[in-house]
Amino acid sequence: MSTEQGMRLRADAQRNRDQIIAAATQAFLDEGTEHPMEEIARLAGVGIGTLYRRFPDREALVRAVAQDNFGALADEARAAIAEEDTSWDALVRLLGRSRVLRLSLRLSLLSPATWHTIHDDPLIVRHRTDILELLDEIVRGAQTEGTLRPDVGTGDIAVLGTLLLRQGPGKEEMLTRALSLMLDGLRASPGTPLPGRSIGLQDLITSMQKT
Amino acid sequence: MSTEQGMRLRADAQRNRDQIIAAATQAFLDEGTEHPMEEIARLAGVGIGTLYRRFPDREALVRAVAQDNFGALADEARAAIAEEDTSWDALVRLLGRSRVLRLSLRLSLLSPATWHTIHDDPLIVRHRTDILELLDEIVRGAQTEGTLRPDVGTGDIAVLGTLLLRQGPGKEEMLTRALSLMLDGLRASPGTPLPGRSIGLQDLITSMQKT
Amino acid sequence: MSTEQGMRLRADAQRNRDQIIAAATQAFLDEGTEHPMEEIARLAGVGIGTLYRRFPDREALVRAVAQDNFGALADEARAAIAEEDTSWDALVRLLGRSRVLRLSLRLSLLSPATWHTIHDDPLIVRHRTDILELLDEIVRGAQTEGTLRPDVGTGDIAVLGTLLLRQGPGKEEMLTRALSLMLDGLRASPGTPLPGRSIGLQDLITSMQKT
Amino acid sequence: MSTEQGMRLRADAQRNRDQIIAAATQAFLDEGTEHPMEEIARLAGVGIGTLYRRFPDREALVRAVAQDNFGALADEARAAIAEEDTSWDALVRLLGRSRVLRLSLRLSLLSPATWHTIHDDPLIVRHRTDILELLDEIVRGAQTEGTLRPDVGTGDIAVLGTLLLRQGPGKEEMLTRALSLMLDGLRASPGTPLPGRSIGLQDLITSMQKT
DNA sequence: TATGAATGAGTATTCATTCAT
DNA sequence: CATGAATGAATACTCATTCAT
């Protein structure tokens, strides 16, 4: 929930901003990014005017929420690298443990319009690049360890990761099992060679720009 | 694109109906289920009044599109069972090959509002039940064959299936590889036992009602 | 429910026409003259196309209904004169007894738009003129009899009559009593002279054209 | 044109509200309660959004106008009691003099739909009850004075009153004469006994709930 | 001729955004 | 600065009327 901006805000203004981001995040997750601005202001306990003073239009708010969440996800990736013993553990943690962060990207999936809004924002691009580079570090580490099959690329993993970033039919346990199944497919010495060639970090970044 | 209704429509009316469903499906996929009704009518080449004569409000249209697509998915499952040699092949085909059908379920994911619209419709419920029962047949067949690990349930597979029903970062090849990774995790004699207990057909149906 | 038109219709066409008029009369009374044309067609048991073949637009239908009812009211006035022993009795009957006919004019009161529609129609004008002339005959008769105070004009009576042409708070008995009270005020040798001068037949006709 | 609500509005908002009520009252009287909302907003000199902020739909506006007018009618009844020397005079004033107020109730008569909208509103019900109780006070006073025939009830008078609450063929003078005729029928020592039994306050209230 | 499908102008209503208090 | 009132463009939906079957 950090400001991510150059200028510091007065304490109360910062509190308002945080409440708005929190309310918007929740509303976007529950009701989609088209949710009425006035309702978001109400949930945040501020007037609609205050919301607009901080975020000049809906796009700005969506961007801010996305920046906030992507930044947190990058932080989580750094923490996973720092705190886990092996790269495999870091990978498992990143794909599986960060419940809240997992919600992050759902934002970008809720509506086609939102995708366009988010896509080009410089700060978001930087966070995304950070995340992918951190993931790349983990992936190569795990392949060096011999725990991750060598024919997958960082992009493959990222794809699997984004697949998990949705409400499935719902239950947490289900996603946990799905993750296990996927990780079983990722372990070194798997059954079948993968089709196509490894999707690397750069492939993924390129594809995000084009899509 | 079949009518799915009791009464036959006049030939031209049926054609209009089909065009509307087709246009709406496309518009919903491209732009989300909030896309302006007038634009959908225009894409279908009919007047706005014609659209509303057939579908009294947006919900009715969303429901009709969903019915159409879920029905086609059930048909595809039946075809997979009938035409593939092994249950494993049927599973691979169902998870991976039905490009168009895969788009089906994306509809239910585009917005929380859409989910509510679709959730209780009797015909959709029936299609969904059919799909799950057909999948159950495939899963048990594959386990009998010894090609599918015995500790996964139909629900586990369904979760994986829905995970694929999204635009990932985009590319088809990426999803193909992701599927391969998943299928590797599904083959008999995997590395690790799965956490929790097998998610069966009934678990899934129950969870869909509660969520 | 007579045709009131030059050309005879085929038997089934006439039946359709009558059903439409009946349905429209009922719908207008129950729901107002803005009631959807399609619903009126349905009530009449015909297709919307048939309704429009007979009545090219809503105005035509409203006019036809009004013609039908005003014509019946003129008939009733003639019958009252022919069948009642005294002019006073004819007056009482006309103001009070013609339950169905009383509903006639409510049509002209339901909406300002309807009033304009009806106002200038030649056939309606003729019916209205007939009604007023018949009423004039009754009024002068009653004054000659000495049963009606001499300082009221035909227009005064007509005003009282139209006042009754509404659903009051509802009950029939209430309107009957109201009529009695009014008639008590109309009897010869009343308490107070009326303000203004007698409103005659011509005054009323003139005022209808101007309003 | 008073607010009739708990919370005070900002001065400018109150002014807008009053203008809207005034414009709507006029438009409803001239053109009926189906008159386009946008036109009403224009007449009030506000944007359509402002109208909808204050009155969330047409029903709310109709209700507000009715509340406003019925309230004013109750006030007029109170003033008549307070300011007139005799109950008879109060009755005459109430039935005859309140030009503007007389228009009040026309609102409830314009369309069947409007009637439903208004019928159950608690504030309107209270105003209506107030009006009837005040009228009851006047009626009993006039009967005690000996100026009003004893065989009429408050309900009879109310029925006469509502009969006047319409545009007759139009002219003011006509209605004045009609009122005189009615009042002549109401004076003590009339010619004929009334049919049925006196319609009392409670009869009327009951009939309003049932109709 | 009867039918009901198609059309699109007309209205109600919502909600993003601006602006006065 | 915070607030919430005002605005009007965008959109959903209705229904009179026309036209193909």
C-alpha cells in the first residue's frame, strides 16, 4: 500500500489514499473493475470528490491498484529468494503460498478494458519485469539444483503461475492440489518431452508487448 | 448454435437469432459481457428491437450464449469419448484440442455479475452436469487403463481444465506447453502423493452450488 | 359496437373489429389510453398486424372507441326521452342510470393527449352535439314541467353530468348519493340564486371548441 | 413546497428540489404523469442528473408531488377551520375557494398507474387521513349549526369534493355554478331523503383501502 | 387477409466527471 | 482540502409502426 510516487502526502491524505486503494482492490475483486466510482468512495469512507482529487479518472485508480499489487508481488518474490533454502522451495512458495498476492493479477484479467489500461504503465512494466527477472533467477537456480526439468523456460513457469491466478470453481484446497499436479509435471526427469521450445524470459516479455 | 428451445422459429427469425448469438459470443469474448447491446445488434446485422424481441434483457442474452457454448462443450466431450481410442486420448483432446470450446467457459469468468446470471440457469446446470459426468467417465476409464494416476479425482481434472480456459498472456503455444506440463503431472506413477483427498465429481458439483 | 362506417366489412373482419374495440375500451378504462397496442391486440385475440390493418394508428383506435361510446350515449338519451314519463325522470335516468354509458366519457378525461385526439373528430362532434341537443330538450321540458329550477342551463347540467363520469373513491352507492344531492340542488324553488348567468347549450358548445 | 423530510438540504439543493417539484406539478397537470423526465428537468432549469439524484425514478417524483399537494390541502383545511366564522363557511371555502389546491388531487386521477403509485405511500396516507378528519370536524360542526342537512356524512361531502377536482369542460365559472348547485343540495331541510345510509369518515377510509 | 418479425425513434436511467460550497 | 451537488453523455429498454411470410 505504499505511495509509489515522488511527493509525500500529508498524513491524513495518505490515509485517505490507502483507504481508497484498499476499497478499490476489494471492489475490483468482488465486482469487477467497472464498479461505480461513487460506491468505491463510499466503501473507502471518503467523498467522491476526494477520490477524484487523488485519482483523476478510473484508469488512474485501476493503475494505482495494479501498481500496488504488482509491487507487492515483486517484494514477495524477493522474500522467497532470500528466505527459502532452495530454489525449488522458492518456486513452490511463489506459485503456491502467496494467497493475497495471487489475487494481484486477477485484476488484469477481469476485463479486456482493464488489460489495456494496465498494459503500458511504466511502473507496472517495471514491476512486471522485476517479477519475471526474479522468477528467472529462481528457475535457473532450480535447474542448476537439478530439481526443475531443464526443458522448461521461465515463461512456461510464468504461464502456469498466471493460470493459478483466478478463482477456480472456488476452493482453496482445489487450487493447492492443482498446483501439486503442476509441480509434479515440473520436476526433473519427467515422462514426456515438451512440445515446442522452451519459453524464456524474453519470449514472455515480447509476447506481453504484442498481445 | 442450435436453438435449444421447444418451439421452432420462422426460418428468418432463426437466422437472426443465430447471428445475434454469434455476434454476442464474439463481443463478449473480445470486450466483456458489458458490451453495449446496440453494438451487438449492429454486429449481428439486426436492429436493436430485434435483439430485444429475442432476448428481453442482457441477462437473457448472456444466458443464451452460455447455454449455447456449454451445450457445445458437452457435445465435444461426447465426441471425444466416441472417437478417441483410449480414455487418455479423450482426456488430452478434451483439455487441449477444443480451441473454440475452450473459449466457452471464459464467459463465466469475465465478470462477477455474469457468474450470477449464469449460475442458476436450469439448462446450463444440466449441460454442466453432463460435462462433468462425461469427464468422470473419461477419468475413471483412464485410471482403469492405468494411464491416469489413481489419486486424482474428476474434480481435480476439471479444475485443471478451467485453468486453461483463459487467455493467458496469449499465445497458443504457451498453453499447449502448459497443458503438457500438467498432463505430465497427471500420468500414472508420479513423484509425490497429492495433498488432501481426491476431489470427486460430487465434491465439485457441491462446491459449485455453494460458491 | 356498431361499425359507424360507410363500407360493410366481411363477417369475420367485422368480428375482429368488434373484438378490438371491446378490448381497447376495457384496456383504456383499466390502464389508460397509453396502453400498448400489442397488448390490446392480444386481449382482442388478433395479431398486431390485424389491429393496424383496421386502425392505422393509435389515434384512429382511440377515435373509434370514443365514437362507439358517444354514439351509444346519444342512443341512451333518445331512449330516455322516449321511455320516461316526465322530463325530470329522463334527466334522472340520464345522469344516473346509464352505468355503462357513464364510462363513455371517462375516456376523454384520462389523458390530455386523448382529449386532443377526440376533440375534432367530425363523427364525435356530431354525437356530442346530438347528446347536448337531446339534453337541452330534456332540460327545457323539465323547466316547463316546473320540476327543474329555471335558472340553470343545459350546460350546467352537462357539467354536473361530466362530474359524475369518473370513478370516485369508488363505490357505486357513493355516486348515487352524490347524484341525489345534486338533484336536490336542481329541483325547482331552491334556496339560493346561482352565481353568474345560466350556461346554455350554445355556451357549452362554444367552450368545448375553445378549451 | 416544503421539504417534508428529516434532513435539511443544502440551500441550493433545496432550491433545485423546489423547482423540480414545481415544474413536475405543472407538467403533470398539463400533460399527464407520463411526461418525459428530461422535459421536466428542462422546465425546472436543472440537468436530468440532478432530477434523478433527488428522485430516483418517476414514481418517486410522482409521490413527492402528491405529498406536497396533499400536505398543502391539509394545511388549507386547517386554515379554513381557523379563519372562517362558521363551519358552513369553512365547507364552502374548502370545496370552492382553494383553486390551486383543488388541482392537487387531479394528480391521483390522471392515470391508473399513478393511482397505484400514490395509494400506499405512508406520508400521503397520513395527509389524506388528516384531510378527512379535518373535513369530518367541519361537517359535524355544520350539522350542529343546523346549516348542513343531517343525513349526509363526511364521505358524501368528500365525494362531492373529489368530483370537483377535475377539469370539467373547462371554465371556472361553470365549476362555481356546479358547486352552488351542490351546496344547495347540501343545505339543511332539503327536499328528498337521500338513498342509502350516510357515508361516514370511516366508510370512506375503508373504501379507499379496498378499491 | 392475418400474422408476427423487424425496425428504430423515443425515454428512462446510470454513472463518470466537474464544480460550487 | 474534503465534500457532495450538478451535469450530461452513454446505454438499456419500450413500443408504435412497417413489412415479409
